[in-house]
Amino acid sequence: MIQRSQIYGREATSLLRDITLYHHLYRQQLLRMYPGKEDKILKVLSHLTHTGRIQYDHSRDLYHDHTDEPINRARLAALWVLTDLIDRVE
């Protein structure tokens, strides 16, 4: 039997890396970073939030890594550009 960690392992690792690298990411940005895997990403995000690895701010629709760092609006804007172009990059 395949375990959850085997199914979602790569996505969970990638999501944790992205969230700890950027500290704050909107849910829609995370979904756009993994095109075609939206359902899987939502399940992994739910699991990571439930286990306390990341936090979700419902009022802002924003995931973060328990950081005290203020939200960097310029970084979030740059990530919007990245996610707009992600399907055109190899």
C-alpha cells in the first residue's frame, strides 16, 4: 500500500521550501506555482497547516512559516509576475 508521504512527498517538500524561502505566499500564488496539481497542493497545504508546519491567515488568504518578519509587498508582487509566467518557462 502506498503511504501518504510517498504520494505527496515531493510536493510537501517543495511547498515547505517555497514557504520558508519567501515567508509569505498567497494561496493562489502557491496553486499557480504547481499547474495541474491544484487538488494535490490544497491537500498538502491542509496537512501542513493541520500539523503546524505552516500557518494560514484566513483574512488575507495567505500562508506563512511562523515568521515575525513583516509581509514584503515587493516580494509578493514579484511572485505574481513569476506565477503569471510560470507556464511559459521551462
